[in-house]
Amino acid sequence: MESRTIVRFKRYTFINEMLNKIKPAVHFIGQIGIRYLSNPSPVHNPPSFFILRSIKTTRILQWKLRDEQNLGNRELADRICRILTLKRWEALDQLPSKVTPIHVEIVLVRLKEEAELTLNFFQWAQKQPFFYHSTKSYCKLVHILTRARMYDQARYYLTEVVLDFKPSRDSNMSLFEELIQAYRKLGFSPLVFDMLVKVYAQAGMVDEALNAFGCAFQFGFMCTVHSCNSVLNGLIKTERLGEAWDVYEQMVCRRILPNVGTFTMLISAFCKIGKMEQANELVWKMERMGCSPNIVTYNALIDGYCRQGDMAEASDLVKTMSEKRIDPNVITFSVMIRGYCKEGRMEKVELLFTEMKKRNLVPDSVTYAILIDGYCKVGDMENALRVKDDMVGTGLKLNVVTCNILINGLCKFGRVKEANRLFLDMADRGLVPDKVTYSILVDTYCRERNMDEAYKFCNMMLQNGIQPGVVTYNSLINGLCRLENMEEAEKLLHEMKESGVTPNVVTYGTLMDGYFKTGKIEEAFNLWNDMSAGDLLPNRVCYNSVINGLCKLGKMDEADRILTEMAEKGCIPDDITYGTLIDGYCRKGNIEQAFRLKNEMVRKGFPLRVETYNTLMKGLCKSGKSAAAKKLLVDMIERALIPDDVTYNTLIDGYCREGNMEEALIIHFEMLDKGFLPNVVTFSALINGLCKTRKIKGAKKLLAKMIDSGFSPDNKICFSLIEGIEIEGNMEKLLMLDGKMDNAGVLPNVVTYNTILNGLCKLGSIVEAKKFLPELLKRGFLPDNFTYGTLINCYCVSGNVDEAFKLRDEMLEKGIVPNIAIYNALINGLCKSGKIERATKLFNKLPRKGVTHNEITYNTLIDGYCKAGDMEKAFKLRDKMIRKGIMPSVITYSTLINGLCKLGSMQAARELFDDMLKIGLSPNYVTYITLIHGYMKEDNMEQVYKLHDELFGKGEIRNAAGKLITVEMESEDNQDSSQYSSADAYYASAHAR
């Protein structure tokens, strides 16, 4: 038998083992009812954590149950540490109280040498319900993992805390400061701070990375070149090259040796902003430090030169690569191809593409996209589509970007139906159109003013879950502005804001341009003020748009005011600003101010472009100063500016307008000597000039030369020939011109045919004009109001009113509703035929026909009453005119004055003349001539001289009427109506207009 001591020892041993297993739940001991012997042998004392001092264990166990529920943070942490050390993970689930972040922090510090154990515990705690680790726990764990070289795990948890970090309520410490505290507490690891810099940079938190970079050096921690490169990359991506250069200098200063990646990133950044000198300097430094440029470095340099259009330097670099045994890759060739595509040198592109294949380099989808884009930009859509088919043939799949390039190219060159087919083909290929795809099509239809289709694609966008952006809204607003539908454009602006899309400078610029074009100056400036008052400050483009709008409306004072405001707000005008103002002043005929602005441009150092000279020349030529414009040509050449075809055409047109065909032809031959071929504008100007100087034979020869040169004469040239033949009075030539137009390949339009008919009518060949009409109908010509109006007016002038009304009836039978111009001609015809009552009846019927009287209608009938001597009805009609809201014009008053003068009522005529002045109407030379002639009939020379002096005081009238009045006053026998015939001619021309 075993001795009692041995038995007792075995019992103690068994109990100790049991307690190690069940110590998280001490109360369980009371349930099993174990009793221990009192006074055990001192030789075999049990372990210190379990000493029984009494046989009555129940009371003692109850005290321990109460104590277990109130364990302190450190006691519970101690217990967790023992459990983790013994790897009894199931015991963690039976802890008497919940684990808090404080417990985790204590455990991490105590088990800092056990990286895997602490990581597992950290993950276990993270999975507990409603548990969130503190920043301090994260920081300690990252330090522990880094010390154990568990870098991937350390980086993972550091990234997690970086993305979720928020300063605690009790402390405003930064994450860097928290990591410093953890570093001091644990005594390691400095690599964490280098890792922090890199994690910040890779997360796109560039400012935080830059701050951590600075703090690391401040606390004496070194960063690796890889972390520094991460910071550089982040700064360069956000276009902060100045700060990136500062980081590079700090690296050099702190003896962190830059590597190929460092130099390549900086070189690439300099190349992208066109600073090739600095990029090359870095290459020199790089080689001096024993760091050889690689393929990426050379590709960056080649891309830089290609962006600047310096393809010669780019080609030399490719040769340098070969000399250094660095083979060009797909990116090298793609960059070179893009460079040549930008210059439109597609033959060079094809050679490069062929060489690329010879080197067994397989073009990728990016290379093909660049090539397709190049062909699209030069308008060679056939080759663009061919390359697309080749791409698919090689096994590469079309992507959305390539499809967008093709759709944009097709739309740009008017092949919208093919673009639509490609859009539908995208769905068949499993491609989902993006915002860019829809925006291209919306913009295309807006430019074509087809708003229904544009809105259709907008709806498709919304149905596919794509919200229209600012580009799409801008296109729609632009389309509405083109249609002059400013009300809808403004509604769309409000809708845009309600949708959460912020309007940009383009939005406001487009709307302002639309308001200016529709003459809504107040609305344009309201929008301008709204823009200026908001956060969106107008830029130079916006200012230029406003100045351009004002210049086109001839409001040069307002344009100057905006220019001053622009300078005051620190927005510096550019050459476009000055060019726009110069063009505005030239349009107004203020050449002096235009030249003052040109001189100001020179003083401020702005380059004088060919376009600026062309504008000034155009202004001089329009003012009849073609010789002065020619002097500008000399000035251009002295400034080493090369005149273009616009320059020569402007001078040719100027001399042709002045009738100086000799000088025009000299410029034409000079243009040919300089290698410029004449275009439609050149031929049009010369033919127009020859026709005006009645050199029809020369014009016809030039027309033949134009056709031989491969140009199709347009309708404008035909108009010039028609006018020339009209001046000649040669009806046969006018009719022959129609056949020549067909032979020349010109497709006459309605306007051309109407012009020929009008020419025949002016020549008095109404019969020929009537015969010509059926011939035109056979060709598919559809007569309009102008066609019938020309013929009706011709019959009315010739006194054949009945034929005129027959044509009116023919119009109605063909469903053409006569407009007010037709009825004005008919009323005028009736009045001239003495059928004043019939004219009055027709006048009264017009409202019932849905035709509204205009000023010419009233003036025509008033003239009829005046000629009939019925001044009472004439004045009643004048009063009715005013009641209807139509203000009498100079023509109205001149007609009434003429009627009173014919009746010898000179006092009434003079009173009416004074009334005219009171309401702000300026009499014209016809008014003065009529009164002068009336007073001369009464032999009232005092009034004649008085009116003569008034008339000569008006500069505009003096040149037109001076000679006429002098002849009138010197002729004693001229008592008849020669001057009345001049007045009648004026009325007739006004009515015709």
C-alpha cells in the first residue's frame, strides 16, 4: 500500500492540474465538492496560487466568486497573458468580463516579443461583438510586427489605421505622434516611420505623406529611397512639381541616394510641362551619379519632345537608345506614333507601324487607339476604320475608348449615321457606352441643331444609370443657344443646378454668347453679374467671350469698360483680347482706334499675328483704303510674318471693291508667285470686280479658269455675273448663264433662280421671265414668295395689275400663302394705276386674310392718297397707323409733305416738317428737296436759302444732295417734276425693300 503522504501528494498534484484547466471559472470548484486534508506536510506544500487554510471551503470559494467579477484591468490582462502563453484559446471565451481596448494595449506591451501571438490575439479581439481597437493598439501592433519582419501584415494594419484614423476626444495627437509614443513604450521599430510615409503616399494622402516625411527626419529617423519615391510620385501626380523638387533636394542633402525611379519620375514630370532643358540636366546628373537611364527614362524624354512637336530630337533619342543597346519597346513606338499623328504625318506613322511589326513587337490596344485617333484627326475615316478592323483581326478586342475615338471622328466629319451604327454595335460586342460616348453624340446633335435626338441620348444615359455631367449640359445649352431658344437654355441651367451639377465657366460663357447674339444685352450682363458675385470667377476666356459679344453688337464703349475691369481684377488680357477689340473697331470703321490697340499690343510685348494684320487690312479695305492695307503687307514681311491666302484675298477683294482691277490682278499674280493657289474666295472677288467694271468677257474667262482649276463656282459668283449682265442690259446673256451654270457643275438654288428672274424683270423682259418660270419648274424648282413677288411687282410697275392678281391667284392654288410684301406690291400697283378705291378695299381685307399691315403698307397707300390729292384720307391713315402701334418714319412724313407741296399748302407742309423734328426724326435729302421745290414754286427764296443752309449743315446729306440742289437753284426753267421723280424713285426703292 502507498503511504498516506504519497497519496496526499498525488491528490494535490491532481487538484493543481484541474485548477490550471478551470481557473477562469473558480466557482466550478465549489460545485464538485472537493475537500482537502488539513495541515499537509511542509515537504509537499501545494503551489502558491492555491493554499487551503481551512477545511470549510464553501465560504472561501464564495469570496472568490465575488472577486472574479471585479478584476482590475491589469489582473485581467495578466490572466489573458497566461492563457495566451499556454495557447488555451477556448478559455478566452470564458473570461469573467469583456475585453476592452485597454486590455489589448496592456497585453500587446507584455507580449511584445511574441509577434504571432499578439497578432492572433489582436485578430481575435477584432472579431468580438461591438469591439473596436484603439489607435494606440494599432500603433503598438505595427511596431511589433515590423520588429518581427512581418512587413506585409504590418503594412496592412498600418494602412487600415491610416484610412480610419481620427484623433481621439481626449487627445489631438496625430498618427505620427501616436506611433512615436508606441515607439517609446516598446523601444522599437524605427522602420515603421518609413513605412508610414509610403502608406500615406500610396493612399493618395500626399499632404500627410509630406508631413510624415518631414517629421521622420526631425526625429532622426531615415527614410528609404522607395518611400521618398512614393512621396515624389504622389506630388507629381497632383502636379506639385515644385514641392517634388524640394523633396529630391532633401534626399540629396540627407544622403539618400536617388535611384533610376527617382530620376525617371522627375524627368517625366519636366517633360510633361515642356521643360526639356531641366529634364536633360537631370539626365546628366543621373549619369554622373553612376545611374544609367533605362527604357522608361528614354520613353519619358521621347514623349516630352513629341509633345513639343520636336520629332527630330525624338528620333535622335531612339538612335541613342540603339547605340546604348536599349531596344525600343511598344511604348517607345506608341509615343513616336502619337507624335507624328499630332502633326498629321500619317505616312511616317505607317512606316513606324511597319517597323514595329518587323521588330516582332506586338501593338497593343493603346497603339491601335493612337493610330485610329490620328486618322480621325486628319479626317481619313476610311483608314481609321481599316485599322479598327486590323485590330480586331489580331485578336484584340475593341474597348470603349477606341469606340469613342471612332464615334467622335465620324461625328466630326458628318458621318453621324455610321457613328450611330457603331454605337449600336458596341452593345453587340458587350461594351457598355460611358458618359463620354453619350456626350459625343449629344454634342453632335446639338451642333446639328437636332435637339430631339440630343435629348433622346440624354434619356438613354439616365436609363443606363449615367448622370449627365457638366459637359453634357453645356452641349445641350449650346444647342439651344444656336437655335436662339434662350428661354429653354435658361431653364436647363436651373435644372442643371437642381441636379447637383455645378455650372462652369463654359456654361456661363455659352449662355452669355447666346444672349449677346440674340441682342439680349441685359440678360447677358445679369448672368455676368451672377457669375462674378458667386464663387466662380470669370477667366480670360470668359472675358474674351463678353468682349467678343459686345464687339459684334458694335458696343465698343462697353467692350472697353470690360477690358478695364478685366485688368483691375488681375486678369491679364492676351493677344486674343486685343485681336477681338481690333476686329470690333475695324467693323465699326474706327481704324484709328484699331491701330492704337495694335501699337499697345506691341508695347506690352504681345506677338502680332498674321490674323491681327488680316483684320486690320480688312478694316482698311472696307474703308476704301486698300493702298494703306498694302503697306501693312510690307510691315508684315519686315516682321518675318508670312502672309497667308487670307491676306492676299483681303487685298484683292479691297481693290476689286474700289474698281482698281489692275492693282487687284497684280496682287493676284504676286499671290501665285508665293505659291498660294487661288481659291473660291479669290475667284469670287475677281469675278465680282470684273463684273462691276463691266468687263463681262474677262469675268467669263476667269470663270472658265476657275472650273479648270477644279473649283465649282458658287451661287455668289453667279449673282455677280447676273448683276454684270443686268448692268450690260443683255437679256440673251442672262438666259445663257443658266446653261453655263449647269455645265460648270453649279446646282442653282432657289435664290439663284430668283435672282435671274429678278434680273429679267429689271431689264423689262417680263414676258421672258414668265416663259422662264415653266422651264425652271421642270427642273424641280419650287417657286416661293420671292419668286411670285418679283413677277407680281414687275407686272404692277408696268401697269398690268390684272396679270399681277392672276399670279396671286396661282399662288393660292399652289398652296403658297402670299406674304405682306406681295400685297404691298399689289396695293402699290393699284395706286399707280389710279385704282385707289380698290387699293383701299384690299388694304382693309388684309387682316381677315391673316396678314398684318406693316409700315410699307401704310406708306404705300398714304402715297396713293397724296398723289390722288386726297390729303384728308392720307392724314387719317397716318393717325390709324399710330393707333396700331406703327410709328411713322421719315418716308411717311416725306410722302405727306410731298402731297401738301403739290397742293401748294406750304404752311401745312412746313408745320408737318417741324412736327417731324419735334418727335426726333431727322429729315433726309428727299424731304429737303421736296420743300425746296415747293418754296421755289411760290418764289419764296428766303425759305429756299434757309433750307439750303440747313441741308448743307448735315454732313451725311451734303455729299448726296449738294450738287442736285445747286443745279435746281441755277435752273430757271426747271419748273416741272424732275425733283419729284427723284423722290418717287426713293419711295419706290424703299417700298421694294
